[in-house]
Amino acid sequence: MLETLGLDTCSERVYRAMLAHPSEGVAALAERLGLSESDVRRSLDVLSSLSLIRSSAGQEAEFLTVSPEVAMELLLARRQADLAAQQERLEASRAAAAQLIAEYSMLNRGQDGSESEQLVGADEIRVRLAKLGEQAQSEVMTFAPGGAHTAEDLKASRGPNEALLSRGIRMRTVYLDSVRNHQPTLEHVAWLNSQGGRVRTMPTLPVRLIIIDRRLAVLPTDTSDARAGAVVLKGTGVVAALCALFEQVWTAAVPLGDAPSADSRGLAPQDAEALRLLASGLTDEAMAKRLGVSPRTARRIAADLMERLEARSRFQAGVHAVQNGWLPAGRH
């Protein structure tokens, strides 16, 4: 029954028997359960590794069991840490996949039979995107990192977006959670929602991305400066991979009309992501860029997390986060 928490059937039987008969040793447990003594000792090794038993001192039994209440807390905390590690690997894979696709496409334009087009400078990117929008036939999917958008950018995008929606083009956009705290951007994405566009948010996004009709994608050539240049990709395999990336992020994102919910640690998604970035050693400036907030806000978030973890340094915050089960081991 507890296999999902890392406790196999045999070890669970041994643990239950030890709770019911705390004075029995290995031989007695083996006889009671119909197991060999070697099987019981293997189970004891498992229980010890999970901190569910400890060596006795001066007792008849060789081991003492941890109470079920404490044991379940330990198993659940361990499982939560494993899930957090898995989610973190997934997030890292998303970013790495998008970056690899962009770099590979730039280095191998035309060499793999796929079509690509390089755009240089903000003006050329803007003109080409407008043309591509006019040619869209069914769907536009977008990652919009960067946090709050300027009033000029919002005003410039209103017309093209309205034209797309009026033609029945399905629009799905993922923004950063930080836009929820910036009224002009929030009003704009709320307008998109009201016009039929679907908007969700995430704490961070792997890359700026636009996919049109699932047949071409636009990626920045420099993820640190999306205005410097972009590449338009038309290769079937590459675009399919980016579509899969988008769908994965879209599924995990929170609809604009819903408030991001806190996790079992009481952390909002943005704070949970900030904790991972903090433990990774990112500076306030780098963290701010990833979250789409100002450096001042990033410093405040970091300070709040350190206070909650009762840590005096970022390293100590990482250690305490692992000890509390907030981060998997190896993150600090």
C-alpha cells in the first residue's frame, strides 16, 4: 500500500510487525512473517535508509521503530522532494530544448533540408511578424517572457491582435506571473481574454516564442536580447518539438482568471521558482530577469524566503530548504 512512498511490500510487512510486536528480534519476525532472516534483514536495511527504524541501545530487540505519524511525515516529505526534483528537471529540459533548437537552427540553416530565415534588428522582426500574422490561418501560440510590457508595446500589439481575433484565429499566450502585479499589462491581457484570446501565466518561461499554424516558429537568436535578431523556422520536426514544448507549458500554466495557488509548503508558484533560482546561486539581477520583476522586487522576494527559512545567507537558505523538504538534495 505504501509503494508509491518508497516502501516495498516486504519492508512494509516487517514495519507493521515491528509496530505490533516491538520486543521481537530478527529470528522471531522471520518466523512470524514466514520470511527468511536474510529477507527480514534486507527489509531492515530499507527501513533504516528511510529513517523508519533506529538501532536500539540495551533493548532486547535490535531496532526501535519510529511512530507511524512520524514515519508517514518522513515518507511524504521524501516523496515531495523527489517530485520537486522531477519538476525541476522538467523545467530545465524545457529551457535547454528551446535554446538548443534555436542554436542548432542558426548553425545549420538549410543544411538539414528545413527552411529558416534570419531576421536582424527590432524593426525587421516587427515587420516580418506583422506579415506572418496576416498570413495566419488558424492558430497563434506565444510565450511572452519579460514581465511588464511598456505602454508603447501594448498599444502597438492591440491592433494586430484584434485583427487576428476578428478573423477567428485561435490565440493562446503564456505570460509571466509577474504581469498580474502590473496594471497596464494586466489590463491588456484581460482585454485579450475578453476578445476570445486565451491567456495563462507561469513563474518563468524557457524562451520567447511564437508559433503560427503549427507550421512555423519564431525564436530569438540571442535569448538575452530578443530585439537583436530572430530566426523563422519551418522544419516539420523542429516546429513539432516546439509545439510539444508549448503544450507542456500551457498545461502547467494558470489561467489569467484564476489566482495561482500555494503549494504544500505555503509558497506561491513565483516564490517556489524564486527559491529554486536562489538555491542555484543566481544574482538578484538574473533572478529578476527570469521572473520578469525589478531587481528590487527580486531582492525583496529573496529576503522574504530567507526570513521564512531562518537563514542568514543564501547558502544557508539552500541548506535549510533541503532540510525542510522544500528542495531536493543537491540543490544548494
